[in-house]
Amino acid sequence: MSSCDSLPDLGRKVYIVTGGNSEILVFSFLYQACQNSIEQSVLHNRSSSTACRTCYSLEIDHLSLATVVSSAKLFLAKETALHGLANNAGIMATTFRISKEGHEAQWQTNYLAPWVFISRLLLLMLKTSKGLPSRSVRIVNLSSSGHYSAPKGGINFSDTSLPDASNLTHYDQSKLANVLHTKTLNQLYGPDWPSAAAAGNGEIWTTAAHPGLIESNLGVKAEMPSGFFVERHKSVRRSGGRWDGDRGA
């Protein structure tokens, strides 16, 4: 049985999956598109050149919050429903860089940009969920076990750029932020929030999903101690713990 065969009917559903350059994104999107009854999927990418018959592309650069906002506005102008949002875009252990908005690149790409994007789409997702069965509307934030290696004191809110920290620590802090953001969204808009579906205000199921160590381009631009990533991959491969993008999705 193929991965597609295990999915339910996605007829008349609208989804956004960010990170159009990622292998995991490609498999995840194809899983959705292979359901013949799907109505619309949005492939959210830095480049608007990637699209197919069942999707359209929105151009976005997570290092420019202005493009995040404009992309959300464009989507809201086009669509009247949103059933699922998968925040798949991300970078890992890249060279220290400050965005034009003044934020460390990994912090902004992995956490701030998705936060802004989600905040712009929340009302539509809540509206979409009204009258639908529970679990019909979802947000998935791709996380990582890296959040266990975040700074000992948690997120350094006094200076999230962590100028003296390693590139990998920047990544770990951003992944901790993803997990905490997910928990907060669930507390505010999940099935147990005070004004959830029972009160007629809708609900959003939010999940932090760590796909494992996947064959993808996430680590292509990573700058870590020599051999770190290669040796880790070899070790995990020997133990059968490294997955391809299909299984990861």
C-alpha cells in the first residue's frame, strides 16, 4: 500500500506548506496532491516558479517579514478557507547573520517568520473550523530534538541573537521557540480552550512534529565542527535511523 492509500479523502480542502525548496515539503505536498479530490494546495516558496495543476505558489522570504505579511495578505485575498498549515521552511546552523529587521537569521527564519504568518491566518482557520468535525483544521510546526540542547536558561529574551553562541545553539534556541509556540497555540485555540468549538468559536489542532534525521537539504549550508554532520549521518545510517523524505513526511 502506498503512502497515499493511507490518507483520508481531502476533497475541497485548502492547505499551505511552506519551504518549497525542501525535500520533505515535496513529499508532503505530493501526498496531498495525489488525492484526486483535493481542491487546492499552496506551495509556499522563495521562488514563484514551482507550481503544478493542483497548486499555486506564493513567494516568500523568511528573512523579510514584509514578504511574510504580503504573502499572507495575498492568500487571504484569494481564499475563503484554510484547513491546514505546515510550517516546513527552515535553516540550520548557518553562518551568523542579522536580518534587516535586526534579528538573528535562524531565529527569524525558523520562528519569527512562521509566528507572523500564523498570526495573520488564525482568524481564517478558526472560521474554517466552525461547523466541521473536531481535528479538521490543523497547524503543524516542524520541530527538532535540537530543542533539548537550547541554552540552559531557555530562550534568551534579553538578546535572542546570542552573538557569542555557536551556529548550532542558534538553531536549538529557535527549535525550542517552535515547541513553546505550538504549546501556546494549543492552549489558546486547541480543543480545550475556553471558547473552542463547543462555544461556536472554532478550534485549531496544533502539533510540533520532529520528522527525524531526514535526507533533505536542511544541513547543506550548516557550519558545524568539521565532520560533525557527516559522522552523525554515518552513525545514524548504520543504526537504520536515517529516513528518506518519503518516510519523513
